[in-house]
Amino acid sequence: MAETLGSYLLLSSALFAVGLFGVLLRRNLVAMLIGVELMLNAVIINLVAFARFAGADPGNGQVFALFVIGVAAAEAAVGLSIILTVFKARGAISVDRLEELSG
Amino acid sequence: MAWLDSHLLTSILLCPVIGLALTALIPASRTGAIKLSAAIVSGISCALSILLWQRFDPSTSRLQFTERMEWLPDLGITYIVGIDGLSLPMVLLTGIVFFTGVLTMWELENRVKEYFAFTMALVAGVFGVFISQDLFFLFLFYELAVLPMYLLIAIWGSTRREYAAMKLTLFLLAGSALLFPALIGLSHYSGLNTFDLTLLSDANTDWGGMGIIIFLFLYLGFGVLAGIFPFHTWSPVGHVAAPTAVSMLHAGVLMKLGSYGVLRVGMQVMPEEMVRWAPLIAALAVCNILYGAFVALGQTDLKYVIGYSSVSHMGVVMLGLATMSAAGISGAVFQMFAHGIMTALFFSSIGHIYDHTHTREISRLGGLFTTMPRASTVFIIAGMAGIGVPCLASFWAELLVFIAAVKKWPLAGALAIFGLVVSALFVLRVVQRSFFGPERDDWKDMPDMGNFMATPRVILAAVLLLFGFAPFLMLDQLAASVDALVQVLEASP
Amino acid sequence: MSLSQWGLLTIGAPLVTFVLFLLGVGRRPTLTVALSLTTAALACAGTWAMAITLPEAGYQATTPWAATADFSIHLGIRLTGLSTAMGLVVGTIHLLVQLYSLGYMATDPAQARYFAVLSLFASAMLSVVYAADLIQTFIAWELVGLSSYLLIGFWNFKPSAAQAAKKAFIMTRFGDLGLFLGLALLMLNMPVEAGGARNLLIALILEAVANNDLAGNLFGYDQHTVIGLLLLCGIVGKSAQFPLHSWLPDAMEGPTPVSALLHSATMVAAGVYLFALLQPLFLASSITSTVALGIASFTAVMAAGVAMVNPDMKRVLAWSSISQLSFMLMGLAAGSEVAGFFHLVTHAGFKCLLFLSAGIFIHLAHSGDLTEIGRKVGSRSRAASLGLLVGAASLAGVPAMAGFMSKEVILAQLHQPGYEGFYWLALLGSAMTAYYATRMAAVILRSDSAAVSHHRDTEQTKQEVDHDSNHQGGLADSIMAMTVVGLALVTLGLGWLGPQLAGHLGLDAELVAIDWDSMGVGLAVTALLAGGGLAWYDYGRTGAYREGFLSGLPAIEAMLKDGWHMDRCWRWVSDKIIAGLTLSALFIDRRAIDRSIDGVADGARSGGVLAASLQSGRLQWYLSLTLAVLAVALILLEWK
Amino acid sequence: MSGIYLRFLPELGLLGLALVLFFIAVGPGQEADEREPADSRRKRLIRAAIAGDRVALVGGGVVLILAILAVRQAGPLFFGAYRVALFSQVIKIILAAGLFFNIWLAQEAQSLAPRERPELMLFLSLSTLGMMMLVSADELISFYVALEIAAYSLYILVPLTRGHGDHNEAAFKYFLYGAATSAVALFGMSILFGLAGSSSIPQIATALSANPSTLAVTALLLTLGGVFFKLAVFPFHFWAPDVYQTTSHSVAAFIAGTSKVGAVAALLRLLLMGLSLDQLYWLLGALALLSMSYGNLAALAQRDFKRLLAYSGVAQGGYILLGLAALDSAAYAAASYYAIAYLALMLLCFLVVIELGRTRHGVRADGSTDNSLPIDALGGLYSRSPWLALALMIGLLGLAGVPPTAGFSGKWFLFKAILDQGGFWWVLIAGINNTIAVYYYLVVLKAAYVTPAADGATAIETSLWPRALTLSVGLGVVVLGIAPQIIMPTLQAAVSAMIGS
């Protein structure tokens, strides 16, 4: 596969789709969180690729990617702690147990 | 005096606002003081509206007592108040009904402070509509008048009050849903980016395809408040549920906002559309007259009878407007005034009766004339006005409207006149069953109106008689403005 | 005093009484009564003054009262021979009735209200008479209706009185529907005046009729016909002609003096007067005048028939009034300018007399039943007997009596080619009149105390009697008696005033002269003898059966006693048509309109539940939904 | 002080406040000491909590003053990544005011454990800081980071209550939904970045208008989705009802009011910087109408007041979005005006919620609180506390668009703006929606004013502060409604300046 922008985008799109489906279909809360992380990773690939191929300044995209990585870390921390409280309250981390609030 | 002249309208508008502030400041436990302040404030605004009437120059159709203040020029909003012959009677009407309404509720004991506060807000809205010459303010006051009604009915009302209050409010706001695009559309499609009514009506805009839609929206939106058929069912229900003075304000003044809106905005700004839609308006008006009268005939509750009679009488107003002739429009405005006073009188009488007998079932009442001659006389006078007996204000109004209607649409005119017979039927039926006949033991010891409580009723009856004997007092004030409007209408294709 | 001041005084004085009553004077009955009598006297004086000083050319004074750009309405007085003569009758009778009431109502607790409304009644009627503008006439006409409503229902604690009052108002209102429409059309077709406005000044209307300005088509018919027929509706209602007559007998629920006033000079007379006033307009269309004649002649016979069998004195008189009013209308519709009006004047006298006498009888007998009166009172009350005799003779048409003189003029007018049918009907009516008049007099005056009443009192008579039983006698009685005697004397002479009346109207005295040798008089006398003789045979002669010959025909008698079932017809209209319309309107209101509107509200609420169900609680469903909506939006955008 | 600090003054103030609060939150004494008796520990924690409350209140006031002082500042910062202009400064004043009132309302919040109250104040400040930066961000990176700062503080705040159970569920849904949407938005941003070759928003805007391809529209829409989530418009609203209902009243108040204003401002700014395409007219308009219709209808079915407010917020967001859809400076000014009015009205409503919550439940035996508030619980409010009833009335009527409140004028301006762009029928639909909305607002009002108090319900003592808040905010809403010219010209100027630059 040639090193073109297209191939990177293909990869990132696939990754994004995998992440998205993970979020939409997995029942486990942690798995859903991982899905979100995958989506963020797809974005990172996008950013870096765009910076490399289309950007005026490659550093710009890389900085952006670093920020995203930082946010992703925060996300994992916050997410896991919330999952923890859910687990304490419900004794399970399946999304099926989170259907009490409706209407 | 000069200062007052140039700020008379704003002063009238401020009266209830000041009243609201006063009411808010007086502690709730001091009901006497609250009532007194309400009476004083309403008395002053009534006196000011009489002063306005007296200082009005009937020879011109231009706006008088105008005050202008830039508000939001970018959005075309200006604070403009001013009156012409068409709004003058409405201001006077509001002043009178406001004052008498406050007096009528003198014996109120439940949540006095809130009651008068809401009343003041309502009246401020009503005054505002009648004097505003800018659509933004007109609509602002229009909406302001509606909401206090909800609380007034829901809190102090009787039969099915919460349902009635909600129904009333939703109906009126559904009308507003049409008014929003229509009113703003007037400014937009005229290309003037102004809400100044005078500018809009002088512009002779060609509305194109939007004209039809906007006019119909205006007609229906305002018309709901005037109780046009078939959007009238909120009105009797509301009347029935409302406490006495609120019924007075509701039927007496609030319903006039609707017809006034059609007149002021619909007819004045879009005369050519009015010409186009007049037959429809007339047809619905005749429906109102006859249908309202027949439904009134079938009611068993005293207030429902009067509620539907209002539906019928507002039909006369709309019919008069639809004729687009001097006699018809004068008659319509006169009828708005007369009907306002008349229904206020009706409800003030029924209020007294209900307060003491705790029933409004026609079949349960009877022989009241013997027990409560004053309350009964009040009702009978209002009833006579309702069926167009001469020497009472509404006679002239109906006379003019019907002649004008016969001229334009003979059949509609004839049907409308037939409505008078049906009106006579339902009024006399009530008089016969509830007031005449042998005295009932249940009501034997019921007190009649005292001198104080009779005062507001006497004022209202006197107004009816005054304008009944001297219709020229009213017609002369109207003439110039009506003529100007008729000329505009006649000039429209 | 100028004529306009007199006019103002005449119409205004009684009105002042009423207004003062409303303003609180009513709390002092004596004062109100005194005021009422004074103003009645003033009004009466005014009517005389105007009649006497009336200039040759008539007099008119108006002031604009309500004007818009297209129509103007005036108030004012218009004095002509007709109006001043009518005013005279009204003013005088009113004064007499007030005097009589002084006795009759002496003990009623609501005396003040009675006198005040009576004053309003007179004022309104005088306004009808003197009005210069037809709208003014209409206003006053309605006020006459209103005050008669209040008077008929004076004892409103009686359900029957309340019912009767309502009936009177509604039925006349029904006629007024046409009147109003007629007025409106007339207004719209009047020539435009200088200012661009139209008006309905009577003088102008008559001028327009004379100039043929009103010729033209309206709805495909001649304008005169359409307008005339519509106006006629009002007259039919007010003057109690078929089919709107049935309110009048019930109107007996009011106090007797009210009946006297209502039947003689006011209310019912207003209709005839209006016809006389606008006679040229009605005569301008042959259709209208023929319809009027037809209605009148039919009513004359029909009502007389009922009067022949009715057991109640006041009801007999009421049906007689209906019949006599028809005679007046016949005369006017046949084209005579004076005949009908002359009869109106004489009828006012003798009918008032009869009612006032009836008041005394009923008061003494405590019953309104003819037989009962005869048994209990008979000829013992001299004043009443005198009044009854004079009145009945006049009514029956005994030659030289007032009623004969005026009716003869009508018959003479009808006795022309083209009117044969109406003439014979009128003669038949005369004979029937003679029958019931004689019957009434005979039953009362030639009573056999032993005879047992077969008739039960009607409910309302009982209650009126209850009222009367409060009477203290004495002064009150003598006032009543004096009034009756005075009126009887006047009535005796009234028939000979025809030439004066014609002169006053500006007409040739010939018009009212009676050709004593003519066949007409012969036929009239024959009719009188036939009717009167038959009644005498049935009731008067010694040993009479005291049963009308009609009792031999039970079916007809029953129908007559029920007033030709007209009440039933009207009840059918009210129960079936009006109630039907009411019920269907109610049905539409509740079921169709209100329910569909509530349906919209319910729909919104269900929509709310539906919308809230999107919030299912499942997180992944939310996310999918969001993405789906975004995708749809993007596809739509692309597709656009 | 140099210009740079002046320009950054409100943010600096907020940062300082956050630092102080941070030290109170994690400072000495917060951690458990086994030897200390429970009672004395509790007292100490309460003392710290109250200290935190007061510090936050004072700090909030200071920030508000700083924001007002900095209103005239303008110019770029941080090498073009950040820009201060009249628009951003006005919004910052509003945000600071919102924060200040929120802190005021949250004083001695009952539904949080004392130990968590300083944290509440801390994260409120941080979230506000995020939003302030959001309206000045000129660069995708700073925009994204600001967005996440604002969001993450709230993710933490939502479960920070001693409510029982449900708030965890809401918190997770809120968090995951937010994270997923922000990932999607970020994906959009990355494409924008790729299309323009730069992360500077003005440059992206230029590139977009030069080549409005499908991809560009898609990317833009995805990016806006991140803000829509904060604004909670349909179909990004799903988290809102759950969060409002279950989290502590103080946090719900912040999310419902201040946070939404921040979102509106962010959206406005994106549009103002030219990041808009003509297609957005239809897109935003459709979303707006959907949002208001859905929100209003769903609100009809609600029994819980806070949940109802959430749905009504969805609808209100729709109105604002409708104004934005006009893509016109008058409309942007109208939308800002409406957002301000909305913030004030929400404050009034939540004042009632919080005050009522204070007396209604107290703390349960197990230490948890019930954070929901059934409408029935408002019964007889007029007799229990006329002040709260008044506040509720003004708030609800304002939301219902009844004059003389700013809610009415705001709707009028919005509708006028959209109609001037040819949206006659949109206005009609919006008007009909308004009618539906009045129904449920009146149902609440009815409970407060018409229904008598339940047996045993006692009067609510309202202290001076709530009264002052009622009076000041209520009066402000009314004055603003009658005399919108007090702020409208400023808003118009701010918007025009932004477009002009």
C-alpha cells in the first residue's frame, strides 16, 4: 500500500467505525469506553496524517494529536471512576442494568 | 393641564401599574387597605378616561394624545401611544368596567392581595392594547392581558375552574401563535421594517400572495379572543368559571381586544384583504349571532346563558365590521362598548345572586324578584339591553349594524335580526324562570344588594341608559375616524 | 308655550315619573302616585293643547339624534290631524286609567312600580303617536312593548303572569322582526339627502311615496310590496292579528286597568295607528293592501267566534278587541282615510269603558267568570252596569251608539265592487259581535241567582281576585265608579264626533256621514238583530237555556274555546322547531366543536407520551438515534 | 498591568479562584484521620465547606467585577489562538454572572456531603473557565480543549451527590454520551483541519466558503454536534432529563443555565467567525423545529419538575437554534438576548427548586437525598412561601414567553429575525409550539398557585438572600422585557463587530 493520504484515512475511518460499533453494540461499560478511545485514536491518525500531507505546518497537527491524547487520558480516568461508582451501586457493569431512567 | 394632556394616555396606562406596585407593597393581611388602594387607583383611571373622553377632539381622524419614544429603532420598535375615535370608547369602557369591577369584589376575602395584583396586571394589558399604536407593544399588552386571566379564574373561580382557565388560556395563546407570524410579517412584507401602525397603514403595501395568509391569521388570531364561531367554546366556559368581576372584565373588556385587533390591525392595515374576506367574516358573524343565541336558549346555568349571549353579541360586532360601511363600523364599535357595559351588568347581577344562593341553575332559582328586587332589576335592565330594547345603548349599535348588514347582505341582515328574537327568547326565559314566579322558600331570607354594592351596578346601568338616550355622544366621537376608515376601505379594490 | 314645548312636555312628563322612580323616588309610593297623576294630567293637557292649536299645515320639529355618514336618525314631533287626534285619545284614556287605578291599586304593595311603568307606557305610546322619524316610532314602539311586558307581568310572582308577559313580548317581537327589516329596507331605498345620508323622516317617506320615488324592484318584487308586507308583520304582531294574536287574551294577566289601557289606546292601537300613518305606502301596493284586508277580515270573524263562547269576561273582551282591531285595519286597508281610525277612537272609548266596568264586576264578584259575576253581582253595581250596557251596546253596534257609527263607515267603505267577500265577512263579524256583546250583557245583568255556574274559575282570575279581596272599599270604590260613569257619558257622545274628527284630519265630513237609508245600514241592523236576537234567545229571555247555540256543535265549540288551537300551534313551533334548533345547536357545540377541540388537546398529550417514549433508558439506542438523525439530515442536504 | 493580563483578566480571576478552591478541597484536614472522633470530624468538614462556599461566593463576585472591567478589551492573545472582542467579553460577563448566581444558589447545598461542597465550587468555576475560553478560542485546538474542560468538570459534578442510586446511571450516560459525541465532533474537526490545512478557525472558514463540498458540510455538522450536545437540542438531548432529575439541584441549575449559555455562545462564535454555509439555514432550522416540537411534546408527559425543565430546555434550545438558523447578525443578537433571558429565567426556576429541596427532604437516614422534585410537591407554594411562588411565576411565565418578561421580547426578536430571512412558516410552527409549552408551564404554575398545600406542609422560611435574588433577577427579567434597548444595542454592536472583523 502506497503511503498516500487515502490509505491513512482508510485506516482511521476503519478504526473510527470499529470504535463506534464498539460503543453502540458492546454491553460492557468498560468495553464501550474502549470504543470511545478507539474513536479518539482514529482522530489522532487523521490529524497526524492531515498534518503530514495537507498541512502548512506539520507541527500543528501533531500538537493537536498530543492534546487529544491528553484528553483521552482524562477521559479514561473520569470514565473508569464513574464506572466504579456504578459498579458499587448496581453490582454490575453491564449497560443493560442502566435502564432505570426513562420517559 | 398641558402636561396631563401630553401624557394622559401614559398616565392611564400607569394607573394599574402603580396599583400593582401599591398592592405589592401593602402586607397581605391588610385587605382593607389593599381594596381601598385598588378602588382609588381604578377610580383615578376611570376619571382619567372620562377626562380623555371629554378632551377628545371629534373633528379629526388623526391620532390624538400621541406620545412617542424611540425604543429599538433597529428592530422597528417605537413606543407610540395615541387614540382615535375607534379606541376612545374602548378606553372609557375599560375605565368603567375596571372601577365597577373593583367595587363589585369589595366583599372578597380569599387571597385579596393576589387577586387585586392580577387584576391590575390584566387591566394594564387591556389599556395598553387600546392605546398602543405600535404592533410590538400592542401584542405585548395583548399577551399581558391573557395570562392573569388564567390565575384569576383558576384560583377564585367556581365550576370546573381549572379546566376552564386552561382552556381559555390555551385558546387565546393558540390565537397568538397565528398572530406572531402575522404581526411580524406585516412589518417584514411591507418592507418598512417598522411596527408603527400608522406608517404601516399609510404605506398602501401590495402584500402579494402573503396578504391572504397574513390577513386570515390576523382575523383568526384576534378573532379567537372575540369568540368567533367555531372558536368560541372557551368563552362561555371561562365566563362560568370566573369570579364575578373577572367575568365582567372578561366578557366586558377582554373579548373586545379581539374585535378591536381585527379592526385596528386587520382592517386598517390591510383594507384590500378585508374587502376580500368580508363575506366570510359576515357569514361567521351570522353563525355567531344565531348559533350563540340558540345555544344560550338551551342552557341551564345562568352564567352559561350570558356566556353564549356574549358569543351572539360579539357576532353583531363582527358583522358590523364586515359591512365596512360607516353605519356598520360605528355600530360595531358602539356595540363593543355597549356589550361591554351590558355583560358587566349581567355578571355583576349574577355574581350577587350566586354569592348568596350558591346556585346558578335556572330551574332551582325562581321568584328572586320578590326577594332581591335590586339584583333582579339589574339583571332585567341588562337583559333588556341584551335584546336590543331602545333607550339602552346596545339598541343603537344593533340598529346601525343591522341596517348596514341588510344593505350589504340582505339575507345575512335578516338572519341577524332574527337572532334578536331568539335573544329575546333566552333572556325572557331566564327572567321568567329565575326572577319571576312564586317566591321560593330557599331564598326567602337572602339579602338584596346593599347601597354600597348597588353602586357599581347603578353606574353601569346609568351608562347604558345615558348612551341609550343620547347615542350621539358616542357616534359623534366616532364619526371622523370611522369615515376615514371607510374611505380607505372604499378606495381598496 | 310653543308646540314643540308642548310636545316635549307631553312625551317627557310621564317619562320623568318613570326615571324618578328608577332613581329612588319609588321608595315613597304616595309621592310616586302623585307624581304619576300630575304628569298624566300634564300630558293629557299637552295632547289637548296640541290638538287645539294645531296649525292648518301641520307642524314638525326635529333634531338629529344619531348620525353616521350614511344614515341619520332624528327625534322630534310631527303634528298632523292624525297624530294630534290619536294623541288626544291616548292622553285622555291614560289619565282616566290612572285615576281609576288610584282606586283599583290602592292597596297593592308595589303601587309605585305600577304607576311608574304605566307612565312609561303612556310616554312611549305618545312618542309613537307624535314621532317625526320612523326610527323614533320604532323606538317608542319597542318601549311600548317593553312596558306592556312589565305591566302584563306586573304580578310576576304569578307564574301565569310571567308566562303571559313573555308570550306578549316574544310574539310581538316576532312581528317586529319584519318591521325592523322593512324599516331597514325602507331606509336603504329612501332618496339620499343633501348631506349624503339617508333618513326615515315620516314626512319624507310620505313625500317619497307620493312622488313614486320608492318604485323599483327589490328581490324581484315591487318595492312597495316587499317593504309594505314586512312592515305589516309588525302591525300584525302589535295589533294582535292572526296568526300573532294569541298573546292578547293571555295579556289579561295584568291588572284590569292595564288591560283597559292596553286594549283601547295603547299597544294594540299602535299597530293600527302605524297603518294609518303609512297608509299611502301600504295602499301603493295592491298585494299588500289585499293581504292586510285578508288577514284582518279573517281575524275579525275568527276572534269574534272565540268571544262567543268564552266564559271569562276579560277574555271575551280581549277576543273582542282582536276582532275590533281587525275591523279598523279593514277600513284602513280598504282605502278609507278615516274609517278605521274613527273606529279606533270610538273603540278606545267603549272598550276602555267595558274594561273598567269589568274591573268593578270582578272586584265585587271575586271572579272573572261571566256566570259567576252575574250570580254574585248582576245589576247590583249600578255604575258598572251602566258602563257595561253602554259599552256592550256600542260594541254590538246598536244604531246611534259610538260603535255603530264608526263601524258603519268601515262597512260603507267595504261595500264597493272588488271587496264583496270582505264585506260579507265583515257583516258576519258584526253579527257575531252583536251575539257576544249581548251574551255578555245578558249573562251578567239578567242573571238568575239560582243558576249554578258550570264553569270553574281560571287560575289567574282566582289570583287576581285574591288581590282584589284586599280592597277596603270606600273612597277607592267611588273613584272607580265615578271614572266609569264619566267615561260612559263620553262614550255615548263619541259616535257623533265623526265629522269633527274628519275635519280635524283635514278631510271631508262626508266621509263619515252615514246614509241612513242605504242598504248597508239595513244589512248592518239586520246583522245586529240576528246576532243580538240569537244571544237574547240563548241567554237573555226569561227561561233561557243559558247555553249558547254552539253547544249543540261540541266540536266547533271546543275548538272555539281553545282559540282555534292557535296556542297549540305556537307551542308546537316552540317545542318542535325552536327547541329542535336549540338542541341541535347544543349538540353541535358539545359534541362536534368542543369535542374536536378537546380532541386536539388530547392528541397533543398522546403525542407527548409518544415523544417521551423515545427516551427509552437505553444508552446505545440514544447514540444510534443521534447518529441516525445526523445521517438523515446529511442525506437530505445532499439530495436537495 | 500590561494589556495581555487585562485581556485575560476574567479567566485569570477564575483560574485563581479555582486554585484557592482546589486547596480548600484537597487541603489539610480533608483526608480522614482515624483517631479523630466522627463528630468533631464532621464539624470540621462543615466548617471547611462553609468556608469554601463563602470563598467561592466572594470569588465569583470578584470574577464578575473583573469581567465587567475587561469588557472594553480587544485583541489577540497566545499567538492568535485566542481572541478577545466585545462579543466574547459580553458573554464572559454573562457567564460570570451565571456562575456567581449559581454559587449563590449553591450555598450550603444540602444534597452534597460537606466534604464535596468545595469540590462543587471548584468544578463549577473550572467549567465556567472552560466556557469562557470557548468563546475566545480562535483555534480548533484551544476550542476543543476549552470544550472538554467545560464538559469534564460537569462529568465529575453530576455523580457528586448523595442522592440515591440513579445519579450514577445518569452520570455514566451523560459521560459516555458526551465522550462519544465529542469523539465524533473531533472526527469532524480533524476533517476540517485536513480540508483547510490549518487549525485556525478563520482560515478554516475561508477554506470552507471557497469550497463548500459535501465532505465539508459533513465535517462542519459533526463539529457542531459537539456543541449541540452541550446545548442539549434534539437529537443530542438524551442525557439531559436524566441528569437534571437525578443530580443535585445546584449542579442541575448550572447545567441548565450557565452551561447552556456557554454552548450558545460557542455556537454563535463559530458561526460569527464565518464557519457557516448556506446549507446550515435548512439544517439548523429543521433541527430547531424538531427540537422545540419534541421538547414541548415530551414535556407534556412529565411528572417531575426538573425533568420537565429539562425537556423545556430542549425546546428552548430549539428557539435559540431557530434564531441562529437565520444566519444573520440581527438574529445572532436576538439569540444572545434570548440566551441571557433564558439564563435568568432558569435561575429563578432553580431558585425555587433549591429552596424547596432544602426544606422538602433534608437528609435521609441512610445519608442519601432524593434529588427529584415531583410537580405535586409544589402544591400550595403560594401560601408556604409567597416569595418562591413569585419567583416561580416570573420564571415560568418568562419561559412561556409571556410579557412583560424578557422571554416575550426575546421570542419576538427571534421570530422577527427568522421571519426576515423568509421563515414565515417556521415562526408559525414556533408559535404553535409556544402554545403547547404554555400548557405544561401552567400546570406547574397551577400546582404552585392554585392547588392548596398538602396536609402537614409548613411555611418555608425564605431568608433575605433568596428574596433578594427573586427581586433582583425577577425585576431584571421584567425590565429587560419592557426595555430591551438596555442591552440590545450592545449585543448588536458585539455581533456586528465580530462579523466585521
